Amino acid sequence: MKVSIITVCYNRKETIAKSIESVLSQDYSNIEYIVIDGNSTDGTKEIIKSYAEKISTYLSEPDKGMYDAINKGLKMATGEIIGLMHSDDEFYDNDVISKIVEMFQKFPSSDGIYGNGIYVTNDKKERIVRNRISGAYSRKELESGWLPLHPTVYLKKKIIEKLGYYNLDFKIASDTEFLLRYLFKSKIKLSYFNSYVVKMRVGGLSTSRSRALKVFYEDYRIYKYHGLPAFRTVVQKKLIALKQYF
């Protein structure tokens, strides 16, 4: 069972090597690794090229933002299972992909798998600041602001081809629209993997405090777009997040 992992980046020379090495260190052998760069100018491209022999597909060109880059990677992916590794993040362990494949084999009717993650400070100490235990979900929880942690979600390629890619009308929180479209609107079958999948560094596009209000507004638009009580649901979503901080 081939697993395609996609990393997109733009000017991430401080973290891109760790993300790449995290993927290359996985003990699962049948991985297709795709790296999409937005034509970085800070030395990121040179770092990626140093791993060229171990990366399945590499593309560097201007794009319309992170979600446009992800869509490019999704269209290139040939694996039966597809997941993301953001350029600020790392896998929690070296056997994460092996365990995810085992979950797909255990639950063959599932369209996807999701798990847990931790947020750490963006420094050498990497102090844990948020513990994201996803837990099992229901439609009622979706309506109350719950969503699986996006970088822990691995989906079958055939369901992505059926339900479509990321909506570029949303620049910061298109992952929220993507998940709602798949889970709330299309009601795909997603199985919970009760284990840590990813370690995320605080300060990425969606975790930056300076963007908090913009994220709130875009979430509001997304929930309204899907016919949910937008303001209430977004507030509930933020309250769920607050409870996860240590």
C-alpha cells in the first residue's frame, strides 16, 4: 500500500530540513514523498535540493498560496493513501506511517484515518504548549465546533478525487472547509487512531497570534457557507482549543 506524503513550503529554511528528515526517517518503505515549494528566496530550495535523491517529486514555482500548493501535490500523488507534512512540523515517531497503514488494513471500509498531535514552542527546548487528543467524533460534535487535527488526517486517494481539493476562496483556513465538506456534507467514514501522529510548531500560518482574528472571520465564513450557526460554532471551536493548552 503506497502512501503519498506532501510537504508544501515557502521560505522555511529554518525548519524544512527537520520536516524532510522526519518523513525520510519513517520505517515504512512504500512512501512517495512530494515537495512543493513556492519559489522560495531564502535558501529553502537549496536545502530541498540536497535531499533530491530521496524525494520522489519536487516542484518549485510561484503559487497562489499554501492551499494552491497542496492541490498541486494532491494532483501529483499516486499513492492509495495521501497525507500532509507541513514544513514547520515533524512526525511524532518513526513508525507513524506504519501504524496508519495498519489502521487502514484493520478498517478497510474507512475513507480515512486521523489521530492526535502536540504543539510545541518554536525553539530548541520545544516545550509542549498544547496537547491535542482528538477522540472519536459524531455529527453532533462537528456541529459544535469539533474537527480532527488537520495534519493527522490521512485519506484514500479515491475519496479526494471524488470530493475535490482545497477551496482557494479561503486563504488561511481552507483546511476547515475541506474537513467540513468531507465530514459534515459528504459524511465520509473516518476512523480514529488513538496515538500521536505529529508534532507542530506554534507560529505556523494558522497558529500565529497575529492572524487570530483573520482566522476567526474566515472560520465564520466557512461555517456559514456550510449552513451551520457560524458565530456560535466558531466560538465553540475556539473554546475546545483553549481547553487543550497546558
